[in-house]
Amino acid sequence: MSKAPNVHDAEPIPAEARAEIERLLQTGDLFRYNAPADAPVSLLEREFAELMGVKYALAVASCSAALFLSLKALDLPRGARVMIPAFTFAAVPSSIVHADCVPVLCEVGEDYRIDIKDFEAKLTGVDAVMVSHMRGHTSDMDAIMALAAQAGVPVVEDAAHSLGTTWHGRKIGTLGRIGCFSFQSYKLVNAGEGGILISDDPDLIARAVIMSGAYEHAWKKHLPHGDNTGELKAAFDRWQNKLPLYNQRLSNLSAAVIRPQLPKVAERVIRGRANHDHVAAILNDSPWMQVPAKLAPEDRAPDSIQFNLVGMDTGQRAAFAEAAAAEGVKVQIFGMSQDNARAFWNWHFLPEQVELPRTRAMLMNACDVRLPARLTREDCDLVAGILTRAAETAMTPNRAFGT
Ligand SMILES: *Cc1c(COP(=O)(O)O)cnc(C)c1O
């Protein structure tokens, strides 16, 4: 039997990053506002905005920092209610709590996407929506954007895991007022840590820039090529000295690691999608596993695969994870691993505890396996084979119970 591929490691850092990192180490020029112009972080922002086709980008310490600053940029009052899908990472409701707001959890269906009926019902009485495209699954953004517009509620996109995903050909992260991305290691672009937020709104970006730690007149380094006359300059003038500094800046060293990866995004997207769809087709041939279909307008950029176990009881689900682990593939069943940060019932820090039966049922059967873009077709076949055999083992009693 062949050995399982290593799905744990992140994307490697391109060799092109080395010279710039060496230069930064030699000069000690790690602070983004040190150089008079064109610091690596500023260049990253320019390149990312261009890649996404938006006016402005602000690089920060993490996607969580970007989400927090988005809420602060929207100027939501203390206690404002912010709706999120109940299937997301604990950092997302945490960013809302950090911004002195209250997370409102919305049901998520078996296909990992926002339950639009529950979304619509809960939209009344909500001050903002943070659409977390968890694991890169895009919910019905046509319905969400239309309902939010009708209700006059701003939408922030948590696109941490959606770099390269499109909806009707439009880039995810550009549909809402602000889009937030992550450069943490297990995302498509790996800098260990880091995040970026994008927007076309000069006031939102000016507020976010200042609060991210552009003290005094450091914001001048965000003006496009020293243009001191445009709408962004006017927005900075409006907010000068009026906002707290939360210091969530990104280091030049991180920008140097990120920049050479941006030209590789398109290829990683294609390879990640091909890997995902190949494994999905094999898993769907098993009676015990089901990979939910994407929505029609969505083109995905996955670096992991999620699937639901079908017809397994608790013991069989545990036996499945155990059999896969024995062959070297770590499967996380979201609702079954202890203290899982993606299971809403473990978010005891929420100011309001709620029960979401649909999302809970989904989490008890939903599995998560990393499937990085760097895997070969052979690697993918090995992973798919191990999962298929593990399901058979779990569902064949004499094998599951260790004869
Ligand atoms: C990773 C992730 C985050 C948090 O990103 P950080 O950069 O680690 O703060 C938020 N939301 C989703 C959906 C994520 O996958």
C-alpha cells in the first residue's frame, strides 16, 4: 500500500522571495512606514488591489484584524448586531465581539451554505452582515446582496478562504462593501500570518488605514503615487486625529513573502479546483460519502475538501476517522472533534448563546480534509482511496470492530 501524501504542509515560498528578504534583513527596513515610498507592504497593497480590480487595499496583521477593522470602519455603534453564518471559524465571531458588537448566528444547510430563509428572517434587527465564505463555499450571494440592500444593511465579506473564487465571474471579496482575506499558512497564499482588506469606498478605507496604525500623517503613503488632491486625501483629512490606533500593521518581511505568490494564485486556483473535483467524483461514488454540489454561479478555488458522511451512526463515524488516520489521512469531523473551533457550541464567549439545529446536524456529519494545490493527481488518488476504504471499513462490522 502506498504512503499517504503529506497534506499538512503549507504552500512553499517561491525562491524569488529570497533576495528581497535578504535585503530587508541587511537594511533592517521591516516597518512599513519607514521608507519614503514603495515599501514592500505598499507595493503588496497596490498589486493586490490590481489583482482584485478594486481601488484600495490595506494589508494588516491577519484576516481577523481585517474583519475587526471592517466593523470599526463601518462605524457600527457599541452593541450593534452583526449576522454571520453559524458555520465559520471562531475568529469570526471573535472579531465582532472585539469590535464591541454582538454576533447573530444564522443557520447553515447540509451544503455548508447560508440558509437564506433563516438569513431573511434574522435580517430584521441586524445592523451589518459578515458573510463568512467558510472553507471557500459561496452562499447564494444574489439573494444575500439583494436582501441586505433591501434592508439597508452593509455586507462585509470574510473571503479568508476564497481568494480566486468567483460568483457570476465576479471576484469573491468584491461583492460587499469590504472584503477580507488571510495570508495565514493554510490559505492559498502563505505568509504564516497576515491579512488584507479591500474596498472601493474612500471613507471606509481611510478609516481602516488610520485605525490599523497609520499615525500622524503615515496615511500619505497610502495615496496613489503622491496624489494629494483625490477623494482618498479628502477622506483622510476628514478622519485625521478622530480615530483610535489599533496597530494591526503588516511587516515588510511578510509582504516580501506574499508578493511573489500573487502571480501564482491563478495557477494554484486551477490546480486546487482540479484536485478537489477529482477527489469529489471518487468520494461521490461511495454510498457513505457525499460532496455537496457548488451553486451554479460559483467557480471555486478550494485547497481542502468537505464531504458529509451518509447513514453512519456515531460509532461508525469515529471508526471512519480512525481508519483514515491509520492510513495517514487526518479527517476532521467538525462536530465530533473535541473543542473544535468551528463548532458554534464551543463559542462560550458569545454574549448570546443560541441553538441552531440544522447547522449542528450538518457539523456532526461534515468532514474536512486538506487538499493543497501542490498535490499531484497520484496524491489525490491516494487520499480518495484511503477515504473510500475507511468508509467501507467503518460500514463493514467485522472489519470495523477489529477481528
Ligand atoms: C483562516 C480564516 C479566518 C482567520 O484568518 P486569520 O488570518 O488567521 O485571522 C477567518 N475566516 C475564515 C473563513 C478563515 O478560514
